Amino acid sequence: MKEETAVENLREIKRILDGVGVNFWLDSGTLLGAIRDGKIIEWDSDVDLSTWYNYAERIISAFAKFKQKGFTVVLNRKKSIVTATRLGCQVEVDLYHEKGRYAWSVSPVHPRGRKRGSTLYQQKIKKFDRMFNWAMDMLIPKICARPEGASIRKSERFLPILPLKLRQFLTDMIWSILDRRSLIAPLVISKHHVQKLSTIRFYGMNVNVPFDVEKYLEYRYGSNWKISTKEWKYEDDGAIRSVRLCDFLADI
């Protein structure tokens, strides 16, 4: 990913999102680079932003503007992510849901052990997508408002009539299966980090970052977050390791 392209994409997306009133913040690797290095990490593969799922409709309303500026843009409601790509540079906007004192999103993890581009790898990705989407059909109706005009899923009619303990058992079972197969990674953070935001200067732009950003980065990347390394693994993210999503779905 070229730094110049990433910065220009970020600048344009900021204009678009600001124009429709979407309050977003830098997140993940982009946030880490901004605070630690004052720039985008040179080996990073995309730009990471986050906002609330409640803003999904506003983002959709701006799709025409994205396309006018040359972006290919997609919203995947089940995976709660908007992806905007231009000139080979991808910008991902995670859409966080609220649950009690937590904010969470669902992030798919690519199957391991296969080379990208291989037939077996592609088959495993398709199998992963089928299982992931099935699980989201089971779980998302309990925690998200159904989009206007969307058809009612069978699980949306079925789950509410189950006893709470049985619903919890099914929830735990689904996430346990997906966890063991390294198919999904629920990203869970304390909501206070992003309920109130701070502002920094980044490539000449005023951009939002989580409140008490250094503690947030320590939570995500560990106490050595200020040390630059290529060895960090996605699975080491504190937002994945510290809280299992099913632990706070029980009272839905």
C-alpha cells in the first residue's frame, strides 16, 4: 500500500463522512501508526477506521459520492464493515454495536494453512463464508435492529420463543465451533474508550481517536505497543483475546 494513496483516500473519505455527519475515529493499525510513528505504518495493508453501526444508513446515503470519487464501496451488514477501495488501496470502516458497557464488532479470520490464490484456499474461504453467514443469521437478529424492508429470517421467529438457558447454550455452541476453527474473531472493547473521542493532527487533518488513546493501544497491542515490530499477529489483539462475545450475549 502506497502511503500517498492511503493518505489521499483517507482525506477523501473524511470529507465524505464528515459531509453526512458520521462521527468516526482512527482505529487498529492506522491508529497505532498515527500515535506511535506519526504516520501510516509502512508495511500496513489497509487504512482502519471505525464508527457506530447506527451510522450505517448515513454511509449508504453517501455511496454515490464514494463512486463519484472513484471508490468501489461495499457494506457487509453481517460482518459489520464498510470497505472502500481506490487505486489499489483499501479503507475499512468497522461498525461497532453497543452492548452494555461494551462495544463490539465481528471480524472474520482467514483460514490458516493454505496459500492465497490456491484452489484449496478458495474452497476453504467459501466454506468459511457459508458457516459464518449461517452463524450470523442465528445471532445478529438478537442484537441488531432488522433493516427496513428486510425479510424476517427463520431464526428471528424461532429464537425469541426459546428459553434463555437454551438460547445461551446454542449461542455458546455456535461461537465455540467458529472459535475452534479460527473462523471468526469477535472484537470487544470497553465502550468508554470510544464514547468520548480525542482529536489529533494526522497528515494535516484533524482526526478523531479513542479517548485516553495510549491506554486503548495498550489494551489492543500490549504494554510494548510503542515498539515497532512486524511479528505482531492478528490473534494477539487484546480486543479478541480478553472477552468472548458469548459472555455478554446471555441476557439478550
